[in-house]
Amino acid sequence: MTSANPLTPKERMQVPRQQMPEQDAQDRVRNFTEVPLGLTPDMAMLEARRCLECRKPTCMSGCPVGVDIPAFLTLIVEGKFVEAAWKIKETNILPAICGRVCPQDEQCEKLCLVGKKKHPIGIGMLERFVADYERSTGEVRIPNVGEPTGCKVAVVGSGPAGLTAAFELAKRGHTVTIFEALHRPGGVLFYGIPRFRLPAEVIEAEIDVLKQMGVEIILNAPVGKVVTIDELLNEEGCDAIFVGTGAGLPWFTNLPGENLNGIYSANEYLTRINLMRADQFPNNATPVYCGQRVAVIGAGNTAMDAARVSLRMSPEEVHIFYRRTRNEAPARTEELEHAIQEGVQFHWLTAPTRFIGDDNYFVKQIEVQKMELGEPDASGRRRPVPIPGSEEVYDVDTVVLALGFGVNPLITDSTPEIETNKWGVVQVNKETGETSKEGVFAAGDVITGGATVILAMGQARTAALGLHNWLIERKGLDMPVEATALEAV
Ligand SMILES: Cc1cc2nc3c(=O)[nH]c(=O)nc-3n(C[C@H](O)[C@H](O)[C@H](O)COP(=O)(O)OP(=O)(O)OC[C@H]3O[C@@H](n4cnc5c(N)ncnc54)[C@H](O)[C@@H]3O)c2cc1C
């Protein structure tokens, strides 16, 4: 087939990667509106033309949900933007979300051949562009739903894992009901990631597609409290269950003074602001205390979000303390760069040792210690080693702990047959996503601990197919068994 790309391979290599326009850093720290502004159609076409159309494309093997990246780039080159969005939606129901928050530099773009010599193709920004284009033109395609199978599946949790499982199961004709503990669907997408990175309307529009596929979402329904897994299976007529309850249990430092007022887990802090809109208190009922000198502990996406949200609450200073260096920081490159541009002050190789309060038990200072990097630990990263006598004290009045997350035990406490490891992480068959309890499948952060949106979605796809195959066998459905596991990325 001849290529619609008017550029020769040599010319393609000479086109620089397009830079997405952004709100100026000085302006954006005063608002919660989205920072990157999106590509224009001309920029998108030019960026897509940079693709070398490799005979054996490597980028696709970096996508845990198997998006046909070469095909959607070709459609962009041809100016068929809506069709490009539909192509992505064959395997990814959340393209506008993934285009914004996926760590593409560690996934598809990392494997792009252009990236060996130049900057890789901006696959993420192109995914975002076509998804936004589809939404703005009103040509949103609702994926086909299969003939009803008569099987009823409960999906627990409405984060990226639950939404992806619901999509894959509804597509195959099963009746799907999502049970969500919170009053809004989306999981971390809504309560963790701030609106200036992921606007509410983007999340709502992608969830709306699922609703139009017939998926029912029941909010304010924590499974394990209002109904148990066993009740769903034995009394509510569910044939199988998918658990995608994430890892929403914050880790703490256990250092002296951690219980002082003004010290938050990032989970609580971000939920108050993103979900409950505490930035609009008293117009909204939920307050949050954000003082003049904020310290955030950690350097993952959560820490960047906590620091950048804090900046928008107008303190004098926001500091990040991290015990390793910038090279080991787990945050997406873009989030780190945005935080630096916006004025967050970074203290690398620095870890807290205690929190110091006033007579009213409000935090007033943080004591930190300098570190140096020693031998690699189990994670493969070099272990931070404290330097004796290097303690320093900083005045702070708000501290946000962004140290990582564990799995909430509500499901496993109420359903003890679901096996976990010693950290409470649910154990599954990696090929099928099935847990140790028959008919119960799981994926996402609940089986890994805190990870990424796209990994949660990739695993959810595998587990949804595992569940579907299980239903075929158990219910004698006249449907072909499908291959489950994608190559692990
Ligand atoms: C602040 C923050 C920023 C992040 N930024 C990024 C990023 O930029 N890019 C990226 O790729 N990843 C990012 N991540 C990680 C990513 O969001 C998660 O890996 C991903 O959301 C996991 O998806 P999930 O569906 O497994 O779980 P979640 O998104 O946690 O969703 C689980 C859902 O289950 C619900 N639930 C829990 N228990 C129950 C129950 N018993 N009954 C009913 N419902 C229940 C929860 O309320 C929640 O809605 C970030 C994480 C955080 C915390």
C-alpha cells in the first residue's frame, strides 16, 4: 500500500517534535484550568508525519492495552482525526485520559525508533488530540455491544481498571454493574489527579461512553460494607466479579510528630481539593488547611500533584523533600518539569527525621537529614544512606506525605478466601487475572500496589478476558475462547 505521507524518510527525521502550547507558568499557578493547551490540527498532522511507518513497529509493544499506534498515526496523516480516535477506542476506552496522564516516555514513546536518534513521535499528545477532536466535533462513537449473553458481572471500583474491565465485558454482551465507594466515578483520575492535569469534563465524557454502552454505575456503594462479594454472587445474581479497588491506603513515615495538625497524607489532601473542591471553601463545605510554607515529602506523581495544588492555594513557598536524586524520582518527566517551572523548591537527597509542633499541636518545623546514595536496593535503585550530623530545620506550617500507597483491606477482610501477599496485595493468576476465590478476578493497583493508569488498564483487559473465558466455560456460552494475556510491558 502506498503511504499518504508526503515526506521522505529523511525529511521526516528533520522535522522537530512539535511542542504543545501551555499556559504560562506565572499565570497558571493562579488557576486550576488545564496547563497544556493541546495541538492544532496542522501541528498534529506534522507530528504524525514524523512517523517512519516501520515495517515492524516497536511502539505497539510498549502499549499495555495494545493500541494500534501505526494505524491511528496513519489516519492522522490522512487528516481523518475522528477515525483515528475510533481506531484507538477499539482497545482503549479512555484515550483523552491516557493522552494526558500516561507515562509515554516510559512506554510506547520509549520504543519509538525515531527516538533512537531524535525525539520520539509524540504519541501521547496525538492520542489526546484525536480524542479531544472527536469529543469537540460531537462525533463520539459508542463502541458496539455484543448480543446479550445473559451473564451478570459486578465490577468493584470505577478507576481505570474497573472502567476498562467494564468496557471489555460490556463489549462482549455481559450485563455490567460498577459499584463505586465514592460519590463520583473515576478513582484516582478524579480524586487524586488535579483538574489542571485532567479536567472533569474529560473524565466524565469518557465514562459517559461506557454508560451509553449500557454499563450501570452505582455510587456511594463500598463493597464489603453495603454488600459483600459473597452476597453479590449468592444473593444478587452476579455470575462473576471483577475487583479493581486500587491502592488507596496511604503510607506514613512513623517519625516523631507525624500526628501534628497540619500534616496530611497526600490522599486526604488531594481528595479534599480535587474531589471536594476545598479550594472553594466556604462556597463548598469541605475545608483544607494550607499555610504559608508547605513541605511535600516524596517525588512521584502524587508528590508533584500535591506540590502544584499547594501552589495554587497561594502559600509563600512550597518545598519538596526527596531522599534520592532527581534521576530516581518516579514522577513523569513532564510533571517534574512543570513543578520546577511553577516555582516548587526541590531538596534532593534530603529526608525528614521528625516534625516539630507548637503548644497547640500544629506543625511548625520539619527536621531533615542529608543523604548519599549507597548500593542498589531490591527496587534496583541506589539506597539512600543518611549522612550523620547533617540535620537541618525548616519552618513549615503544612506537610503533605506522598510516600506511596498500600491496598485497602475492606474487600479482603470481608472475603478472606481472596489471597493476598504479606502487604495485603491481592494475588492473581497472571494469565487470567483470577484470584484464589472462584469467579472473582482482579487487576490494577489492587494487584500491584500503586502503579500507573495504563498498567492498571492493561491488566484489567487481561482479567476481563480471563473472566469472559471463565463465563464461556461455566455457563456453556456459544462463543469463542479468547487469548488473554498481552505481552507484559
Ligand atoms: C495523586 C496521584 C497522581 C497520579 N498520577 C498518575 C499519572 O500521571 N499517570 C499515571 O499513569 N498514573 C498516575 N497515578 C497512578 C494511577 O492513578 C493509578 O495507578 C491508577 O489510578 C490505578 O487504577 P485502579 O483502577 O487500579 O485504581 P483507582 O484509580 O485507585 O480506583 C479504584 C476505585 O475503587 C474504589 N473502591 C475502593 N474500594 C472499594 C470498595 N470496597 N467498594 C467499591 N469501590 C471501591 C475507589 O474509590 C476508586 O474509585 C497517580 C496516582 C496518584 C495517587
